[in-house]
Amino acid sequence: MTAELIHPLPEAPAPVELPAPQAGRSTVDRLLDSIDDLVRRHRALAAHDGASAALHAELIAAELDQQVAILRTMPRQPGR
């Protein structure tokens, strides 16, 4: 007997389901809104705490990188 018959292979994990996009809004629109929000948030933080601009630039870059990674996981929408 083979190992597969004695010990069956584990099942593949279920595919990750992405939330349905909001009607009338494209993925790009939502991404741009997210970017606007994070820039606004970091500008407000910098104004209140007097932190260095370099630190806030790093934080914005990290959050932008995260938003782009999320966008890359979404299915392509042909014709949009």
C-alpha cells in the first residue's frame, strides 16, 4: 500500500472569499479614498505631536504598501 492510502492527504484550504464591491464604486475609487484618508490622518498627527516628517512619510509608505497588496489580491475587472 502507498502512503496516500494509509494516510490520506489533507484537504486544500477553502478559497478566501473577498467582500462584494459596493455598487457604483470601483476598486480604484476605494483605494484612492483610502490613500486620501491615510495622508489626512498622518498630516493631522504630525500637526499635533510635532513628530518628524520622515517618520510620518515612512508610516504613509508602509500603509500605502499594504493598500497596494490588498488591491493585488482582488480579481481583475475587465472593461473598467
